[in-house]
Amino acid sequence: MSDQVSLTVNGASISVPSGATVAVAVALAGQPCRTSVTGEPRGPLCGMGICFECRVTINGIPHRRSCQSPCEQGMEVTSET
Amino acid sequence: MPQSFDILVIGGGPAGIAAAIRAAESGANTGIVDDNAALGGQIWRRARTESVAEPAAEWHQRLQTTNVSVLCGTRVFDQPEPGLLLAERHNDILQLAYQKLVLATGARERFLPFPGWTLPNVMGAGGLQAMVKAGLPIRDKRVIVAGTGPLLLAVAAYLRSHGAEIPIICEQASWGKLARFGLTLLADRQKTTQARQLKRDLAGVPFAANAWPVAAHGHTAVQSLTIMRNGRSEEIACDYVASGFHLVPNTELAALLGCQIRGGFVHVDHLQRTSLPNVFCAGEPTSIGGLELSLIEGEIAGLAASDRVPEAQRLVADRKKWARFARRLDRTFSLRNELRGLASPDTIVCRCEDVPHSRLREHGSWRAAKLHTRCGMGPCQGRICGPATEFLFRWSPDSVRPPVFPVRVSSLSAERTGQPEHTKHEEANR
Ligand SMILES: Cc1cc2nc3c(=O)[nH]c(=O)nc-3n(C[C@H](O)[C@H](O)[C@H](O)COP(=O)(O)OP(=O)(O)OC[C@H]3O[C@@H](n4cnc5c(N)ncnc54)[C@H](O)[C@@H]3O)c2cc1C
Ligand code: FES
């Protein structure tokens, strides 16, 4: 099963094709990447590392741009508030 | 210890790749830096499962025959002294010293705020394409493509070839402008072939000129989009909206270094020399002209930087031809006035700080708005809201301060200690 990578998004397990970015895993999990300062759900906008709308916490490290981060086996991803 | 280069290229898109090849062929110790995981820039970005297509393959192969040092996943954020750049890679700081520098930092999409544009699954056109290349399944999804510029067609064709359904492509330019643009394409065989291919790829997809998005609807994600088409509004169901309004150049690094910026673009002469000695610029930061212009400018910059001026001069005529194409793009896809009225008072313009249109329009300048509303002070550093407010309110951008990208705290403490300038990265780390 080397073609799939398993990780968790907000505690739920999800399996994605290897090479997929964390932004894709978060989208497939049906979760927003972050909640904005006025409480809106937000997801990727630019897809190229510029807007920071896709930021999430990865393995405890906050503010990672999920569109620029490849998924790795066992990663723990959480949306940011 | 800094890594030292005779010629250092920042940006690994077509312009940067061409510059690095030409520089290295001359025997110069050359490096190329890009913040993505692989070289290729925007147009040559590809899914892991896709093979490299022409003409990218040819350039990649040519690069492999040189001894260019490739530094990917590396983002340049500051120049503490002339000839020395700082870059972040993972959590490390790299010091990169250069004799000559080629800036090939490309462009990004322009986004315009309309009600609902902050809903998840409303993305840039290139943005959604990049997500699909990064593994997002798009088969059987309904994607409305809306905005302006040739990128809309390229993206619609790409998404369709991956199984998406495109209910409509909305182009804000008028039929008249598009027709004039189309006629000028006939003068060039390459462009005519590209246009014919696009036409085949998009056969059966409704295309509307004089049409633009006015409001996206949904709760946790977009479910439909209202568009304005020939003066009538119409709501269309969708799973995604891919919306971008042509491109804006990435000039921040050039501005930080002190290169002269004219009319929003990095000013260069016929040999791609900026106003600073030993600093060259190529590709989209100098004008939005498409692949061919980026490649030629890259070649000229690489040749000129390695003192092969006569060879560089031989390419200047070709460059002129594609520069004319860039001007035609500008004219055709210039934004219509009606788009200034798209945002309603409570539409968020600055997405980082959630600043609505009503709070911004009270201010007379970008600087005043920043000071009073925090617009542009978030982690995007105004890259998204800056071009939007430039159009909406005709504000001109502020001067650029380091770091040009938010940097992790550990990176900065390794940088210049004691300088109280780095408010920007703190925003990113809030
Ligand atoms: C989102 C997007 C999608 C596009 N998709 C298409 C398409 O499908 N078809 C098409 O014909 N044209 C497309 N274009 C247009 C295409 O990019 C241009 O026509 C042209 O090829 C640009 O080449 P370039 O080398 O000038 O810039 P780019 O290809 O943009 O390359 C610039 C590179 O520099 C990097 N960079 C910038 N700043 C730094 C820094 N500080 N440190 C390190 N690296 C940095 C960027 O990440 C990027 O990889 C797209 C443009 C955008 C913005
Ligand atoms: S989507 Fe814009 S930074 Fe990731």
C-alpha cells in the first residue's frame, strides 16, 4: 500500500494518494483549514503558498501552509481557530 | 558560512530555468532557488503522476547537462547586506552570497472580493488547478470558472480533462476586446495552434464574455454562484468556483533590494538589467507576457549576467515581439469599472484580518488603512488585498520591509539580532 498515506485530520483517519498535499487531505476530510478572526471557515485560495488561508497545525507545529506541505504517514493535522 | 555563487537565480519557473542554463553554460558557478518542492514555476507545475511534457522536458533536460546547484523548498526573505541573501528552508536559514543576481520571481493571481468569495471551495483559477495537481479529485465536480485572462481557459481545459464539469466560463472582457485580441493571435503560428487546441479541449463548454461573478452562496462551502451576464443576473449551482482576475507581478523582493519599480513592474533595460548594478530581472515581474516572453527574458538575463552581451542582443528582437503580446494582454483583460462595485459594505476585503469593505473605504490611502484597520498586516503581507485595494480604491502600495515572507521565529533570531523591524513575522505566528 505504498501508494496511499494515512494521517489524521482533526482526529479522524484519512487515507490519501502519496504525494498529495495536506490541503488535499483536509479538503477530503470535509474540514476547513482554519477559522478566521470573525469565525468564518476558510480553505485554500491561491494554492501556491502566498495567501496563508490554508494554514493548519501539523504534528503540533502551528501555521503550516497545507498547500505547500506533502502528506506523510501518521501525520496529525488539526484545523486552526 | 554562506554558499557563494557567481550567478544566483531566484525563482525556478521558465524564466529562472532559462537564465540558470544560459549562465551555467558560460561556466559561471550558478545556483537556482525556488520555494516549491520542484522546479517548474506555475505553468510547469505538475501532478506526481504526470510526466514532464514539452517544452518543459527539453528545458529540464538542458538544465541537467549543466552543473547548476538547485535549491528547492527554499524561500528568499531578506537581503541583510548587498550581495548576501537570506533564505528559509524547512526550519533552517541559508545564507546565499552572489556576484550577480537574476530575479525571476514570477506572478500570482489577482483576486477581487465579491460577496461570498471567502467561502471554502471558492479558489483562484490557478489555485484550484494547483490543488488538483496536488491530488484533489475533481471528477464529476461542477466548477464555475470566472474572472478574466487567458488563464481561465487553460484552467477550464485542464479541469475538464480531469473529469470536471464546467457549467460556464465567465470572462469580464467584452466580446469586442476579445475579438480584437483573437485577430492579433492569427499573426503568430504558435499562438494560433495553442488557441485551436484550447477550442477543441473546451468544445461544448459555455463561454460568456461581458460576464462576471457577483455573489457566492453556501454555509460551510460554496453551493452556487450568482453571475452577471449581459446585464442579467443568474444563479448557477456548483461545487467549486475558480476565480482569478489575470495576474500581478511578484515585485516584493526586487523592491526590497531597491530595484526601481515603474507602473507596478520591475524596470529593466533591453538586457534585463534593473536599476541596481549586477541585479537582473526576467519573466513576469517585468511584464505579464506568458511563457514565451518569460523564457526569452530568462535567456537574455542569463547571457547578460555572464557577460555574453552580443548573444543576448541577438534575442532582443524576439523579446520585442512577445513584449507587444504582453501589452495586448494588458489591454484586452483590463478590468471593467463595474467590478469596483462588486463588494458590498460587509464583504471582507482583507482575509487575514477580516477587514470589510465598509471599514476600508473610510480611508484615503493604503498606509492609513493599514494603520487603522490592520488591512494587509496579516501573514499574506498584503499580497492578496494589496492588488485588490489598488483596483478598488486606486491606492498605491507601501514600501516593502523585510522579511518579504513571514519567517519562523527561530529563523529570525538567527538573522539580524537587535533590529526591531520584524513585526510582520509575528503576525504570521499569532
Ligand atoms: C497560479 C498560476 C497558474 C498558472 N497556470 C498557467 C497554465 O496553466 N498555463 C499557462 O499557459 N500559464 C499559466 N500561468 C502563467 C505562467 O505562469 C506564465 O505565463 C509564465 O510561464 C511565468 O513564468 P515565470 O518564470 O516568469 O514565473 P513563475 O512560473 O511564476 O515562476 C516564479 C517562481 O519563483 C518562485 N519564487 C517567487 N518568490 C520567491 C522567493 N522569494 N524565494 C524563492 N522562490 C520564489 C515562485 O514560487 C515560482 O516558482 C499561471 C500563472 C499563475 C500565477
Ligand atoms: S492556499 Fe494560499 S497559501 Fe496555501
